[in-house]
Amino acid sequence: MKKIWQEIVNLLSKGESLVTATVFNTAGSAPRTAGAKMVVKGDGSIVGTIGGGRLEGEVRELAREVFITKAPFVKAFELTGADAAQMDMICGGKGEVLLDYIDGEDKLNLEIYRGILEVLMKKEKAWLITALSTKDSGYRQQCLVKKDGTLLGRLDCESDFLEKLIKGPAKITIHSQVWEDRRLLVEPIRNTGTVFIFGAGHVSQQIAPLAERVGFKTVVLDDRKEYANKERFPESEIILLSSFSKPLPPLDIDEDSYLVIVTRGHLHDKTVLEQVLPMDAAYIGMIGSKRKRDMIYRALKEEKGFTDEDLKRVYSPIGIEILAETPEEIAVSVVAELIKVRAEREK
């Protein structure tokens, strides 16, 4: 998502207007679709995706009209099974998409979106609020509300509402609410992170949906199509590997990535760990007993030259100690540790 915000800033810095398409109010089998965002440029090209398929095609066409009217537009959608099969992010369900015109000549817009990047770089929290009128289709206000109460942009709203937003329970997913005669779309701005799950077995099948429900995006990797598929992981991005014994493909792993190694065997765990250890990830965790962990560590030091300092980065045995035994219990343990690491990074 950070790349989307950066692209918006780049366009606004050049005085170029754009249309953003943001999915919200979803219902169905893929709640993580809420918050998906796409930028449509003046020439019709796009950055990002809201899942592809018919919905994305229709939204791109509607964006052309929004460039002309310069007014926000909310499109409701309901996806059929055939639609869902074409899309990477949405597996059935319904929701809404806000198409929002961002004027490149309004310097306040550049200030707002630069503020978003600043919040993310400082690992702080903020809320991007877009206000639409329930009576006037051309009405639109937008502002960024920071944790300290600083407001960038325009929002005619009572101070007690903003105070409740800031001091109340911190929602980590996009949501809409009604205030007087306005509809407010609230997008939390924070580094929620992406969890890369290496292995698509029973434990992974429990980890992925739980991680999604606490705000992480999930990517599942395995070399078995019968395990790594949308039927088993409807909310996750799937990467089907040719083999765990071969080098991993290029992955978009950065300081906001969380790597969970839960393959079907310690040899595959070792192969994955030796490849991801040099990566700049926020978290690397590996399943297994202390005995198995020590065996892998010893081999990596002897064969690959890794040091004890390198291996200190790894959370293994993975998860918070709660005497977990079942896949469901292990998932709770692992995701709790992910939440803890993420929260500590945001302090």
C-alpha cells in the first residue's frame, strides 16, 4: 500500500490529477478485500489493483467519467462465482467502491498525501477521512487526522467526533459511518504488514485467516497445488512454487514483512530459512522443536557461514508459549507473536 501512497504523491507533485478507487463495506468470504486501492491516471493507466476481473474493468471505465465530473462516486457491487474466479483478491461477496477525484491543482491534496507517507515512515498512526454528503452528490471533504489530533485538510466535523476516533478502540480496517447528513469513509493509516507463510498445510490454513482478521495481508507459498489454492486459502494471495528445493522467486519482502516458516519438513524449513535470513524482514519465525531448530542452526553455520548473531533474529520455536498442540492453538500462538512484534515496532 505504501507504493500506492507514493505514486499519488508523485502525481500530485507534478500537478497531475488522478482518481483513486477504494474498496470498502465488503461482505462475503474475503474481508481483507476491504481497503484495496487502485490509482487511475489521466491517461487511463493504473497503479495497484482492486482484484482484477469485471469489477476492476467497470471501475476503470467509471473513472473516466469521474475525471470529467470531478465528483466522487460510490459504486455498489455483488460478485458472482464466475466473477470471483477471475479475481486475485475477491472470492465472492459484495461491497462498495469509492471513486474519488484528487485534484492535482489543489496543493492541500499534496499536503495530505505527503502527510500519509510521513506517518508511515515514522511508524505512527493516523486516519484518512473522506466525507461525502448523503444529499449533495458533489460534496466532498478529506483530511488526515494524526494521533496527536493534528488535522491536515478539510473536515467540518465536531471535535468530540475526532476525539472519539483518536482515543477510542483503534480499528485497523477501513470502515464507513454516518455523522449527521454525511457519510464518512475512515481509512486507518498504519503499517499493518504482510505475512508470508511458507507452507500450506493444516497449521498454515489456520494461521492465514486469523492473521487476516487482525489486519495483516497474507501470502501463502507452497509447491503443492492441491494445498496452495483459493479453496483452502480464500483470503490470501497464492504463490505456487516449482519446488521448495529450488531458489525462491523474487518476493516483495521489506521491513514491513513477517515471514512464517511452516513447511512440511525440516529440510524445506532449512532451505527457506537460509534464503530469507539475509532479507530485511520485521519478523522471521520457524516452527519446530528446540532440537530440530538447533540441528538446522548448526547446519546453517557449518554449511552457509551464518553466525549466532544472524540466527538470533529467528523466533523459534515459533509463537508465544501457551502449550499449544492443535493447529488452531498453534495459529493463536503464532499470530499473537506477530501482533506483539508489530505493536513493539510501532512504539
